[in-house]
Amino acid sequence: MKKLFCTILIVFTLVSLTACGGKPQEDTDTAFKPALDTETECSITVVGSYDNFEALEAEFDRFNEIYPNVKLSYVKLDDYSNVLAAALESNDRPNIFFSYTWMIGNEKYEQVYTHMEDLSDVGLGLDLDCIRPGLISHDAEGRVLLVPVFSRTYGMLVNKDLFEKEGLSIPTTWSELLSVCEEFRNRGYASPMMGYSLKSSSCFMYTVAYPLFAATLAENPEVLELANKLDPAAGEYMRPALETVEKLIQNNCIDLDECDKIEDNYTQVILRFFEGDVPMMICAGDTVSGTKKRESQSEAFTNSPFAYAFTPIPLTEEGGYFIDSPSIEFSVNKNCDDLDMTNEFMRFLIKDEELNEMASVKRLVTPTKDLSFDTVYAPFGQVPSDRTISPEVVGIKDPLTVQIRVAAFKVGKGEISIDEAVSMYGSFE
């Protein structure tokens, strides 16, 4: 009877835990476990270039559930790139700071570089394996000095309801894209695709051309070397990307005059898309980050909401590309006060759950391997690995991006021909 009673009690307990939402042991094994005294009192400051950072402040609150006496704060530094070095050596030196891959090896940021802690040190216990490998940069000594907390890519916002209404499928190949644009035009949509086109910076022409150029460079290391050196010989390899931009405009997929009415590549692009009559809006992931907040700011969207997603632009018959780049990265100031607790916060933050939660709040692309949790970005999780390109890993440098950006803009605007753009590689500013 005693054995029977114990058995019944165990079964009852397990059922009760399940009914009350009790977590299985395998879930609790991955939960964050504090490594320091939870009564520790100290302050941790994160500095960056964002005006505000609600997503990070939400993580502060979650961390304070474990360490209630740790005061965490975020501070924006004006003229960030120019004042960061001085801030790291000041009396109020920050514990954690925004950092970027292009800082590594750049003489201007040598002083900043010397403050960066090696975050790959196994003693710190950071779960770097939760981050997509293409986002992790190593310096010449193999150290990881920056950890991405957000990533970015290029694509198009798609009005899913509009496609469903017209009985059309979201295109996944180049020929399907041209075909669906023609179908939309025949049904009265003047510009099936739109995007910002007033200036070269953030223009839709670059968003279309860059993935193709990056793919070409990834397949041709010898050309990449020439391109990074701004050698005019690399110009010929821009041709396929520039031809694609030109074809979209010449085939009336994009009405340039309508695009020129969009005054910026952030708020105005989003609000124009929310009018509900644009099937596809070309933009970067950084633009998509502003969609959630602006749903309520759009009278048209408020009155007639619709489902939308951010998808790769199908630039080839094999589909689109996932250009997988870090957006914001964190570095730890190894000379800061309370370094142990700073590393404890980083250990807490660099986990699937926390990084995904931050990405969800900020609506930026998560750096983790799971893109399915946000339906807006989920399509990029379906891009095969051979069409996923990490520019930082490939070795693509900023100077060459200026060349394809300006060249694509001028060709798209009709200011120069493709042949002229090709011959001018290395001279665009």
C-alpha cells in the first residue's frame, strides 16, 4: 500500500507540474545560473549611438531579477565614433560599448581596439555557438573582440494580403519576379516594386545590386582583392548587378518618379508601404525595424491592416541571397570597473532566449541561428547556406561598397551607362 501510495503521489505531482506549466528538466538545464553573489552591488554602463535602447533596458530588468542590486544604464554618446576612445579612458569609463567590425585594423580606432576584451576566452562562459558563424569576426590572433547582438540584411517588404487578394504567389525566382510585376501592372498597380531613390545612400538600387556583386566577389577571391584595392579592373564584375537594376526599371517593375516622392529610407518608406497599394517595397532590414512602431502611426494601416513579411529579392533563377552582416556589436572594456559582473551580464545576454527577445522588441534581425520566431524575418531562415553570404567573412571592405552603391544609383537614374560605370570603378566617391 505504501508503494502504491508513493507511485500515485509521484504521478499526481508530474501531472500537476504539467498542468501548471512546469518546465521539463531539459529546459531548466539551459536556464541561466548565476555565477556570482546575487547580492552584489555595482553599476554597469553601456554606451552606444542609439538615441534610446528600450530592448536592452528590458534585458536590464530581466537581469535585475537575478541581481537586484546591480544598477544598469544605457547612455548615448554624441559623435560616437570620434569620442569613444576618450570615453573608454575617462573616469566614467563604460563597461560595454557598441563596436563594429570595421574598427579592427583601422588605425583611427587603435586606442579603442586595445580596450577590447577577448570574449572567446572559455573562462567567460559566453555561448558564442548560439550565433550564426558568419557573424563572428576574429582578429589576427584569433580572438573574438566583438559579439553581434543584432544583424542586418537586404530584401523587400511584401504585402502578403495583396498577393492573396490578386491570387498571385510571392516570387522566388527572377523570372517569377518579372512575371508577377507584369501581372500587377495589368491589374492597375503603377509600381509593383518601390524603394527610396532620392540619394545614393540607402537607395533601392544599391539594395538590389549589392547582393549580386557580393556573390560575384565571394566566388572570385582574386577579383575581391582587386575590388578592395579599388582597381578599375574589378569594374567589369559589377556589370551583372548593374544590368539587374536597369532591367527592373526598364521592365516597368519600378516607377522611378513615384519612388522619388519618398523622402527618406526609413519612416517615409514604411508609411508609403503601409498605404497598402505597394506589393513589394525594397529596403534594408534596418528600415524594417521601424515597422512595428509605425503601424499605429499610419492611418491607412490602422484602418486596413495587412500581413507582411521581409523576404530576399529573387535576383536569379536560383532565388535571392541572404547577405548576413552584423548590425550592432558589443565589446567589453577590459579596463572597466566591476569587470566580473560585466562579463556576467554578457554571459546572461548572449543566449538564444535573450538575443531573440531583444531582436523581437527592436524588430531587427536576430544574430542567432533561429530566424523562425519572427514571422517578418522567417523567409531568410529558409535561404540555403550556399546563398548566404557574410561579407565580413568573405573579406569585403567598406571602400568597395561605395563603388557599387554610387554606380548602381547613377545607372538606375540614367545619369551614366553601364559601360561608363564599369570603366569608372575606383573613382566613385
